[in-house]
Amino acid sequence: MKKYFIPITKTALILVYLVIVAGALVRMTGSGMGCPDWPKCFGYYIPPTDINELQWAPNREFKRGQVIIKDEKLWVAHENFTTGNEYNEANWEPYTKHDYAEFNPMHTWVEYINRLVGALAGLAVLAMAVASIKAFSKTKTSVILLSWLSVFFMGFQAWLGATVVYSVLNPVKITIHMVMALIIVLVLLNILDKAKEITHTEKIYKYDGFFKKLLWVALLFTLIQVILGTQVRQFVDEQIKLLGYENMALVMQNPTVTFYVHRSFSILVLGLNIWLFIMNKQKELGYAKTSWVLVLLLIEIASGIAMYNFEFPFASQTVHVVIASIIFGIQYYMILESRRSSITATTSKNV
């Protein structure tokens, strides 16, 4: 089972990143309320594609929990029944989680796909946790504990997704939802690193104490930048609510101070990662991922420039969010790799 554990863990990690991609697409398209209830969508396991499916009609069968839109409100069937020739209020109860009652088929299916990807990621994490018991019950219980912790975190993330819907896309709750996704990524990276260590498939890097400290500083800078970015995103969301998607050119006319800090801080982040890249090359430490981070940072900065100067081009917001989360994951994994090099260096001295 050990030889299958690492591929399962990598699959779970990829799917979690796909959830981040899907979530970014939901925000980009304004599809967050495409499914106004949770975990179903308008009371269906497979959502409707036409508004007629969400309207009352005579001689139509409804199942308990299915939803209709009537008088600009959501109404839920409280039992199985078939409608008569006239609408009967006794068959329905108002949806009380919120008062959002709109249907857009594109938004509905974008949000539904987001939930499907989340469910697949949850199943992959659960499979990883089950596999960890068979693979490491006699060697490394920490892998088992972290694996089941990630299952708990995935469940908590699903609950956070429900609260986002019930709050009608509260920006703070959306930010917490994103941060939780990054935490899950970090846990999965720890599991992957420990599994490689146990199965002796890890690569050992040349140790440099100062380089390791700079990696931590770079990770901290990226985290600060992500937090600043979420605050800018909250401002953008609020402006879009006021101005509408048809007026994206006006969204950043009067940005907050946070935007300017976020923009300027990116120069410092880039400079630090250039320093890490040069140090790695000069000392031949072997961290090829410093090149990855540098390339991704340039793409990240380019997408930020495009959003500000060219009225949020298609997919630029998604690219910006996803690249930031990938950079964060790569930087953290380099820290785990440097930890292994530190342990190896200490062991060699003792010998």
C-alpha cells in the first residue's frame, strides 16, 4: 500500500488546487449564488437548466425539498405531492436562510461544478486517510494523524462553503474559505513530505542555514501579500455590487490604500525571491523550485497589472488567485525540503 500512498496524496493535492481554481472561476463569473441552497442546488442533486423547472405548474410532481421561485422568493416543498389546478400555499414553506431568489443557468452550473470538484477532492482525501492506516500503522502514526486531520479540515471547508452561501457571499467569509483551502494544501504537503521520507523517495539538498531562514521570510511575505490581496478583492467585490459587471472600468478608479500597499509590496516579494534564486545558483544548493517561484511571480505581477490597467481581462482574476496559492505551496514545500537537508547535515556531523 505504501507505493500507492504517494500517488493518492498527489491526486488529493491536485484536486484541492482544482477546487481553488473552481472557486476563483466562481468569483470571476459572479456565480457564487448560482445555487442558493446547500448541499443541493435549488433542492436538486442535478441542478435545473431552465427557469421553467423552478416555476409552479399544474399537475406537476414535486419532491420534498425541491424549490420554486414565486413572487421573487424561494419556496420549498415540505413533502412529496402533485400540484392541482391552483397554487396551494399549504404545500410550501419559505426558504429562510436568505432572501436571494434569482436563477441564471450559467451561474448555477459554474457553482455546481465547483461543488462537484470539492466533493471529488473530499473523496480523494478520504481515500488517502484510509490508505494511510494500511501503509503506516507500524511505522509513522504522524502520517495517519495528519491524513485524518485533513479529512476533518475538508469537512470544515464544506461547512464554510455553506456559510458563504447562507451569508449571500459575505467577503470576510469568502476570505476565510480561501485561507482554509491554503491550510489544507499545507497539511497535504506535510503528509507528502513525511511519506517520501519514510519510503526513501525524497531528494536531499545541500544545507545552508541562511537560505533556510530566507525561505521562511519569503513564505511570510507571500502570506502577507495574499492577505493584502484578499482585502483588495473584498473592495473589488463591493464595487462590483455597486456598479455592476458592465462597469468594470470604474471599479478601480478610487482604490483604497491597501491596494497601493499590495502593489508596492509585490516589488519587495519579487526582490527577495530573486535573491533566493541567485543564492541557490551561486551555492549550488539544488533548489530548482526557486526558478518556478520566480516565473510564477512574474506571471502573478503581470496578471495584477492587467487587472488594473485593462479592466479585469477574462480569467485574469482566476490566474492571480491560483498562481498566488501555487507559489505559497511551492515555497512551503521548499522549507520542508530544507528541513530534510538540515537533519541530514546534523546527522553527518554527529557521525
